[in-house]
Amino acid sequence: MPVTVHIPTPLRPYVGGRDTVATSAGTVGEILERLAAEHAQLRAHLYRDDGRLRTFVNVYLNARDIRDLERQATRAADGDEVSIVPSIAGGAVAVATALPELTHAEILRYSRHLILPEVGPGGQRRIKAARVLLVGAGGLGSPAALYLAAAGVGTIGLVDFDAVDATNLQRQILHGTGVVGRPKLESAEARLQDLNPHVRVETFPVRLTSENALEILRDFDVVVDGTDNFPTRYLVNDACVLLGKPNVYGSIFRFEGQASVFHAAAGPCYRCLYPEPPPPGLVPSCAEGGVLGVLPGIIGSIQALETLKLILAAGDTLVGRLILFDALKFRFRELALRKDPDCPLCGPNPSVRELIDYEAFCGIGAAPAYDGAEITATDLARDLRENQDLEILDVRETREWEICRIPGARLIPLGQLPERLSELDGHKEIVTHCHKGIRSMRALEILRAAGFSRVRSLKGGIDAWATEVDPSVPRY
Amino acid sequence: MNMRIAPGVLAEIRRHLAAAYPTEGCGLLLGTRGPNGDVVVHRQLPIPNRRAADAGGRTRYLIGPEDFLTAEREARQASLVVVGTYHSHPDVPARPSAYDTEYAWPRCCYLIGSVAGGAVREERVWELRDDRSGFVERELEVKES
């Protein structure tokens, strides 16, 4: 009596419509191979291209799965029955990980999303599955984090090492008056958890550096750049390119903002736009130049919007487009960005293959140009009492001068200094000062280059003067 | 080639797939296959999705070999054969996915129901080409046999 092979319905057409085929004894592997040899069309359905049996072809000897026996080496003797049994599999989308389900409370909370065709339950579950990292919990990070948490982004990571300062509250709406002096991440986490307890907040109370950036960014799907300085901005860009992650970029200054999505896999990166950082001091920070408090609200919201579109794969993102917003004129302009074929980072022949020293790249942290160039506020107060020939040169803007000033100081804004050097007495010792001590160093360089030999710069600016010497001077 | 199905049978399938949402629901179709390839579905057999319990159940379904053997036995007793399978695509269109193609069986109708908001929005029927190069769509005829 030969071996009987049971053929499942789907395969019967390939063996002449029969439900069984008789064959001689042998291993299961030999029997299947014989079957495929005799019925050529059967082969493709039983075997994969590499010759291995398809995963969803199950073979039974009598009532036992050959996986529990000796697999294809299992011997079938005369009188045995070999059954080919399909298991049938399939499914909606080839996603690496399954999407989390929405609870009833979440369905209610996100109902305005769920009824949007572009979001729907599937999209909302993608949002829930998403992991977004915000670098900076400040002006841009505040609105971005609030909207992303409200939208139900499952995991929000926050990197910031700062404490809340009273001057932050004019625009950094994550933080409130009661938490001044506390770490920003502490108040941010509390605010986001209150806004949406379904969101998981992961905090990184560190300065993002070349040493830790890849480690921190690696576990996130999208990175939102809310940094306020060039070294960190290049660091975020480079880490995102090296890890293949989209970088949702925003920056603000005074009344103007920029936004884009840098995703080297699909378009240019930040280095394609700005291959080199500006010289230190050329572009003032918001602390030096000011910023209208609403502006980061607009740009940070654009960053939240682009992040959600990336998660949903919906609409046209800002990949390859730079948005310039002028709040005073109320004008949005759009520039097309091209991938730079010579980009040292994302071009075909990259020279930057790992994270570098970004402080050095941006010309910051180099040794001071002049030894002993700075004077502390306390020393300046003492020198003023003892030295009548000392001149204090305030290089801030007129409006800052209107807020507060050091008694006896003379105002020449930094931008006017090169043309007004003749107003200064070269025989006197000069101490330059500004708000925090950065512009005054630039002024010192200008003066020394022009031949003034006795110049120093007030360390920490009028801010240090207000805290160390004269509390009647308001800080700003 | 078409696939004919009675309105009552289709209604049962819709109820099953809607109830399974947001996981994928699945089952087998018992009926007859004519010499010209036309298929008539006589009844549906809901099968527990063997992947419903794990995280993949929301985008995957699996009908195990034991279930298939049971279904074939049941079909044989009614002088029918397993003519196809049905499953749902929660929140995505009723088109075969790459995964469907990879694991598909030939001469087997794949009825896919797209489910959104807890109801079946659309059904379409597909069958794997003999050379496994892809699916061809079958016409779905809703009519009493």
C-alpha cells in the first residue's frame, strides 16, 4: 500500500482536481519534491524561490506536524498519510511594529482627529505610537510640546538643562511664575502630564553634546529642533543625518522666524542651507537682540504641525522648503531648498561621518583674545571709587539704555562705534559694557584694533552690575 | 470570473468583521468552484484570529492548520470545498497588502473588507495569479444562489 498525500483545496487544480495523490515511501522531503517534479505548477506554491518550503505550508504525517518529528527528514512508510495543510495569513499593512489601540477615553479626547479622513483611528494610533524628541523646552519647544502632547503623541522626549528664569515667561508658555528657579523639565513634565495623562514624557536634563546626542536621539522617530544657538543646531542636524531621522527646524529672532524640515533621506539638511556657521557674535541671540513673545508661538506651532504630518505621512511637508515669516509685515515667504551635492554631511562623498566639536566649529570657546580683558562688576565699582579717569562705555541700544544704566556711563551703540571713535579720550581707561558681556567684548576688540590700549569689558554686563553692585538697577 | 455570495452570508461576514474591529477578523468561505473558475459561496466560517492576542493582531491575521483541517472536514460533509478566505483591513483600503501576496494561496478567493469607524465600508475580492506575480480582482456578485 503506497503513501497517500492529501492535497488541500487550493492546490487541487494543480494535481488534476484530485484531493489525494498516491506515491511511494520515502522522506517527507523526497515525497514533496517528487510531487513538485510531477506537477510543475505546484512548485511555486510549495517552495520559495530559495528552494525552502514556504512558511505557511504545513505538513502532517498522519496526525502529527512534521515540525514535531524530524521535519522534512521524517520518513513516511507504506500506508502512511501525508497531509499538506495551509495556514492562511495576511494583513493590512506591512508595519514593523503593531500600532497601539486607543482606549475609550482616548477615542473621546481625540474625536476631532478621528473624524478627519487624513487622521482617522489609524492615524491617531500612529500618533500614539510615535516618539518625538524636542531639543529645548524654551520658546519653540513650549508650543511644540503643548500641541504635540494635546494631539496624543505617545512619547515626548525633552532635552533641556536650564532652570526657568523670569525673562522666559514672556514666551515660554510651558512654564509659569510659580516655577521660576526650578528646572525647566520639571515644570514642562508637570504641564504636559496635566494637559494629557495619556502621553509619556521622557526627560533628559542634560546639555546635548557630541558624546550623548546619538544615544538620546536614536530611540525617537522625529526630532524637533528648538535650540537657540548654532553649535547645538549643527549638532542636532548632524546627529539626525547620521541616524537618518527627520529634523523639524525652527528659529526665531526679533520679529522674524524660519521653519523647515531637514530630512536627508528625502531632501536637504541644515548644512546644505548653511554650510558654515556665521562668525561668532555676528548673529545676536534672542537674549541680546530680543524676540516678540508671540513669534515662537507661531514658529513652534508650525514645527508641531510638520511633526504630525511626518507621523501621519499626510500632505506636503516642508522637506526642501524654507519658510520665512516676517511678523511686522505679516508675510510668509517660501524658498525652495536644494540638496547640496557637495554637502560634507549628506552629499554622496561625505567628509563628516561622525559628530564633531561644534563649539570649535562655530568658533566659540576659543581662548580669550586678550588676557585680563574682563573686569568684574565688584572690581569696577571699586575702581570707579578710586579712579576718576575711568570711562564707562555702554554699547547697548538706546531702548536698553532707557530701561537702566550705570551712572556716569556714555552710550555709543555697538553698531555706531567704529564711526564714533573720535568721541573717546584715548588717555583714559575705558570699560565697555552691554547687557550680558558679549557685545562689550566685540566693542573691546574694535577699540583695541583702533589703538586704544587700556580697555576692559564688564564681565556679565549690566546684569552682573545689578546683581552684584546696585540692586536698584532693574534686570531685564 | 466572479464570486457569487448570498446577501445573508455577506451580512454575517460584515457583522463578524465589524465586531472584530480594531483587530483583524478572519474566516473561511465554503462553497463550490465551477469548471470556468466561477465561485459560489454557500456559507462563511468565522475562525478565531490566531494573532488577535498578540500585538500583531491589529494588522495581521492567521488561520492555523488545525482550523483549516476542521473547515475542510466540515466542507466535505456538506459536499462543499474551501473556496476562499475573508479578512478585514481595519482603517485601510480593501486591497491586498504586500504581506497578503507573500503568504497567499492560489485558487483561493481573498475577500477583504475595509473596516472604518466600526463598520465595513467596502468589500473586494482578489485571487492570486498562478505565477504569484500579484492579485487579480474578481467581481463580487451579491445574489441568492
